[in-house]
Amino acid sequence: MDLSTPDVVRDELIKSNPTFRDLVHQHQSFEARLNELAHLTYPNEDEQIEESTLKKKKLMVKDAIYEMMHNYEISH
């Protein structure tokens, strides 16, 4: 999720909804760790498993973020 691109709904939810804010923070944390893992020349088995797990978690968080944004748009 590109947080650098302006989005009125996302910005409003970040300001007003702590759950949404936590999800965005989780997404950013997962992205940062995935970037670290991607730069490893020879990741070990645990790091490979961690990468796979983080990708799945990041996708679930992204889906939740977009669902909250969609619900906000419908209700406002």
C-alpha cells in the first residue's frame, strides 16, 4: 500500500480511527521487515519461512485496510 499518495479517506481514517491506524502501522512494519529479508544474499530456512508468513500477514492486513476504507466511503 502506497502511503505516500494522497487519499482523503485513508487520511481521515488514520486521524479518526485507532484500529485503522494500527493496521497501517502493522502493514508498514511488515513491509520494512520484508525489505530487510529481501536484501539477504543467502537467507536461511527460518528467514524464508518468516518471509512467507509476513507476506501472508501483510496481505491480510492490506485487505482489512481496504475493507475499512470501502466501508467508510459507503457510509459517508
